[in-house]
Amino acid sequence: NAGVMQNPRHLVRRRGQEARLRCSPMKGHSHVYWYRQLPEEGLKFMVYLQKENIIDESGMPKERFSAEFPKEGPSILRIQQVVRGDSAAYFCASSTGVQETQYFGPGTRLLVL
Amino acid sequence: SQQGEEDPQALSIQEGENATMNCSYKTSINNLQWYRQNSGRGLVHLILIRSNEREKHSGRLRVTLDTSKKSSSLLITASRAADTASYFCATDTGGSNYKLTFGKGTLLTVNP
């Protein structure tokens, strides 16, 4: 049973470009969470999704950031018009239920030049 | 201090010694979890302890939870060089028990 998969593992973008981060949850997991980790910091919650629904996006910036978890395919975190401050590690986690253990993927490290 | 704050920030020990890390939090929780992160890698789930539990063991790990003091400790016994990593506690809060709040972590270095 493969773990949570994220790709790409590393992403370099210039200011103003778009970044698309993908997350495939563990088999059987229908709950997906995105977190962001700035250098020397702990992870910060961004958004919680279930299939085709955004349940809680309270930790996600209102502008430029969006997330989806379609019926088919991976969850996508999209950052439009990236700025240097978006440089961080973005982690996806999945679980079987809302009160169950969240298992994390290896992360995508975004660098904005 | 922030929810889920670990101390010490850094800990350096010799192989074979025990390592104890602490976590304090501010608001009531449902669960408290400990994760490990190797440098530049993802998080590995270590152990979950629920608010009605006081102690839990998993292999060389022992976690305690004191809800009256709003604190938890992670003990790693007989440490190994491979235990070198950052350790984070993560808490959830009553209303949104999926929204984990992480501290900045404790960087543990185990010297061979």
C-alpha cells in the first residue's frame, strides 16, 4: 500500500508564474489536508478537502491560492502569480476519517526566484 | 507561546542515552500526536495519544499526556544515530479536530 504521494518533489518558479502541486492520498483515504512549512517553522494548516468538496479553507490565503480534490485524480494546490514569500515546503496529508491519523507525503519544495 | 510548542529547541545526546522532549499547548484538545521529520523530508507519524489517555508506548517511544498542565512528553529510550531528526508535536482542537497545529519542533542530534 503506497503512502501519500506528492509531485513534483521540487518546483522552481519565477515571480508571477503559476505553481501546481499534486497530492495522491493513500488508498482508501478520502480526506486530504494541505499544510505549509516555512523555513525553521512548524507546519501550518491550509485547507481540508473531501472528494469534490472543500470543507475548511480557513488557513489558505484568500488570494492566489486555490485547492481542489476532484472525483477522479489527485488533489491539486494551485498558486497563481507566485511571489518570493510563497517559497516553502507544502505537505499533503490524508486520512480515512476526520478523527483519524493523518499520514503525510514527502512534500513539494517550492522555490520562487 | 503558541499551541503545540516543543522544548528544548535542540537536544544533543550520545547514542544509547535517552532523549526527552516536551510539548506544551494552550487550548483543550482531542488528540496529541508526535511526528518525526528527517532533514528535508516528509513527516513520519510516531504516535497518537487521545485526551483521555495518560501514557502510551510504541517500541522505544513513550508518550505521556497531562491535560491539567496542558503538556506532553516524548521519551526515546536507547537512542540511535538514526533517531537524529526534528520532532514535532501536533494538537487538534475540539471544534476542528482535523486541523493540526504544529510547534517549531525539537531538533534531536544523536551522536554515534
